Amino acid sequence: MLKVVGIQAYPVVVNATNNDAVHPNWPSTYHFNHCIAAVEVDASVESPAVIEDEDLGRILFVDATSSLTPIGELPFAEQGGLTVIGKRGLDRLVRLPQAPPEANSTKREIKAELLPNGGIIGFISDRYHGSKANSERGMRLRNDEKEYKAIFEKWIGAGNSSSAVKLHKVEDKAATDRSFEIDLEFAIPSYAKSMRGQLLIFKPAILSRREGHPYRKKSRSLPIRIKPSLLEEEAMIYIPIGFEVDDMKESIEIETEFASYSATLEQVEDKLMYRRSLKFNDMIVPAEDYAEVQGFYRSIIEADQTPVVLARSKS
């Protein structure tokens, strides 16, 4: 069909379920289970699904069968895999592009106000890209409006049945910049623990990780595939009138070969600025290093629990 409108394209056979299945020294036909397209494009097309190849030129890979993946991206299971492209004279395997963590990102802004009674109210703005946008897109399609809202209530409330969430915007930008955007308002009673009205103890990491801890089993015999992703969060939390910071940890850094975490906290006048980053690199971690992966997850969960203590002002 593309040829009819003057666009050169080629069929591409891939493995759609395991991008490590095709071995370069033995590319058996049994290792391929899906067909996508390679489309010739010019320099004006910029996307994570584009490669420059000495024989093919500038190529955009398109999987038109994936209902959650917009044109300009590839499903994660296909990324980085070896393929056979149906172009006459091309007698070698071609590797599909692998999107970096920055292309699979969540960018979050939070503006919140902590109340003297320990409650917290605020706004959250999430911008998802790449595989993160595809996941959110799929979640929205699988749930009606009420069910979708309940997901956020459970996540943000973290077990507090009195919490409230109001979705202001849910926008799928698959046809433009391929992002998925959510704006919401929230209120959580008793978010901070009040100590006789003199102290307020709370976590500046208002939102927990939605995925939880994926590696709780004691042992593992298979390698761990780490998917590339990036979370960048900035939260501005107003301190209630009559309180001041009594204790807080200004920075936390956790670094491994496969992932990194950082959190910083600073007071700017009557508010706290909390910045958090979590980055996973595209890696296969050997099973013998499973304890290191478990340790990293335990460390970031512990870091997210690090509290701030506010004391009532003496003046």
C-alpha cells in the first residue's frame, strides 16, 4: 500500500515476544514470529524507531498491528532485536533500535499544601512517553472511567479510604508527540502524623512506585531483563503556617550498573522542593547478581520512606 503512494517500504520479520531470541550466529526461522515494516524516511523524521543504515539509508520501523504503540515507536519486546529485512541484495541481519531510558519516561510535577492537621491537598501533572505512555494507554482502554479513577484513588491514597481524587485531564497524544498526559487533584486526610500538635512527620515522596517490588522471591535461576525507563519528579510542598523544618535529609544517592536513584530536598522560604529521579538502563543482569537487584529495590523503597519532621514554631 505504501508503494502505491510512492513510499518505499520493506517487510521485516521479527520476534515480537523476546528481543533476545535471535542469535546472530544461528538466525533460525523458528526464532521469528511476527512481521512489521521498514519505511524509508528523510532527515525530517525524528523518533526512537529510526535508524541510519549504510545499505538501507534512513529507516523508520513501524508495527501497525500494535494498538497501543503509535507510529514512531516500537513495542518494547521488539526493540533491540535482530531482524531480517526483505530487501533484495541485503544478506545480513539488522538490529532494531533500542529506545533509551529518556524515551520511556515519566515526568511528574506536584504542587501540594500540607495542612496543620496533617492532611495534604494538591495537584499532580504526569507526562508519560514511550513504553510508559503505552502502558498508561492500555490501562485506560481496559477500564471504564469509574474503574480508571479507582486505580488512582488506590495508588495515591495508599490504603487511606478517606482520600479523594479528581481527574481533570486524561489526554492521549498518540497522533502528535506520542505522549499520554494526566492532570489530577488529590486530598489525603491524616497524611502527616501529628505528635500532640507540636510535630508533623511526613514523607516528601507523596507517591509510591505503582509497580511495587517485583523481585520478592528468595532465589532466581534465570537472568533479569531490566527495561530502560526514567522517572523525573519535582514536588513543591507548602509548609503549614506556624511550623518550621526540624529535621530532614537533604540528599540520597543510590548507584548501580543497571539503575540509579537520587532524591534531594531543600527549603525555599515557606515550601520544600523535593526532586526525585529513578533511572533503569537496558541490561540483562545475570541470575547470580539477583541479590544486588533485590538490594537496589529495597534501598529505593526505604529512601522513599525517609521522613521530614516539622516542629511548631517557637516564635
